[in-house]
Amino acid sequence: MNSNNPFDNFGIEHLSASSINTYIADPCMFIMRYLYKNKGIGNPAMWRGTVVDESIGEILTNNVDEKTAIKSAIKRFDGLYSHYKKEHEIDFNKFSKERSLLESYLNTAIPYFKGMGIPSSYQKEVRLQLDEIPIPIIGYIDLQFDGVVRDIKTTGRMPTTIPDSVNRQLSIYATVEQSDAYADYILATPKKTEIKSMQVENIDEHMKVVKDASLTIMNLLSYSNDINQIAKLFYPNFDSWMWSKDDIEFGKTIWS
């Protein structure tokens, strides 16, 4: 396909905070995920975040009782492990550790979020159309209240400040909704549980990075219609924590 829209040439219909952050952190990972369409399977820590998020949504928006939500979260977590272990190597120790802490994460998070009342929306889709980019940036707000968007983040180590990647994500939401934005970090370890809520500041500065990175991605895709030619502009660091064994195996078929 040949198009004046370089995103069309690679079947990319929209950008997201995740794709933009991936490009900023590791262009080779972006190329593998979004050009070669090898999306990866995540890991137990990522699955933990997903099922906790879903359970909070069930409780706040569908009036599911807490015990049912927790049981459902553990069942979904086990289901992800069972599904992916058939064809992928999953670290069982990491899976077991995350599974053992799921209930602690939820017991910590549930009363905190229930105290906020009923959200106006859960997983609301937002679309940001930049003038310079022919495709939208799409995201999904975890929780929205009057004048506030919130994102649920589970963590094994409490950050002292909001990482720039999260600032960019929430700045997109805040810009679309013209609202304040908060990242709610939930920590659970065998010895400690904690919640820290942090407000995103300097939204305009983070949005400038979002715009600049999106333009850089578009310029990269304009270089060639040939994925392999684009890939050869970079070389991956397979030692990076971002690269799982499966990722490395696939990556080596590109950058051999």
C-alpha cells in the first residue's frame, strides 16, 4: 500500500499512550510491537494490574460485592497463566508471588475507591486529534469523577513521583476531558500495603512531548514502506528489562 498517510502503510489506525511511551523508551520494541504486530503476552505483574483494575470497576459500577470480585480476580489471573503457559515460558515463581498478593491489593484498594463514590464513567474511551497527526490518539480512562480523571496503578515499589510515562498518559486524558488527573498507586507486599494518590502537573509540558514523539513516529514511518528497512535503522538492547525471552526470540528474527 502507498499512502500520503504513513500510518496507513503499516495498518496503524491510532496511537496510544502505550505506543508513544514504548517508542520513547525503546524504538526497537515499538517496531516489533506495532509494525511487526508482535504484541507480546505481558507478565504476571501486568496481569495483576489488569485484574485489580477490572475488579475495582466491577465493584464501583456494577455493584458486585467484594468477596465475589476478589474470587473473580483470582480466577481471571489463574486463567491468564493457564492460557499463556501452553505456548510460552512463564516464570512460575513470579506468578505465585503475584497471585499471593492479589487479595492484599484488592483489600487495600476497594475501601479507598469506594470512598470516592460512584464514578461518572469507567474505562471511558477518549480520542485526541492533533492537527499535525492524521490519526487519533486513543485511550481509556480507568475512573472519571466530576472534573477528575483517575488511573489505577498497582506497584511492587511505591514511586516518589509520577513517572513521565504515566504523566503523558494522564495528560492525554486530562487534555481531552479538560479536567484534573490523578495517578492512584496501590502497593502490596508481604509486609506492607499503602495507597498514594498523586496529581499530574505541568500537563502542557507533557503534551508537548506527546506531540513531538507522535511527529517523530510519523516521520520514521515516512522513511520507507518497507518494515525491514525501518527496523535496520536501529539495533535492540536485548539486555533491557523490557525484553522477555519470547521478545528476544522474535526480535532476533528481525535483527539477526
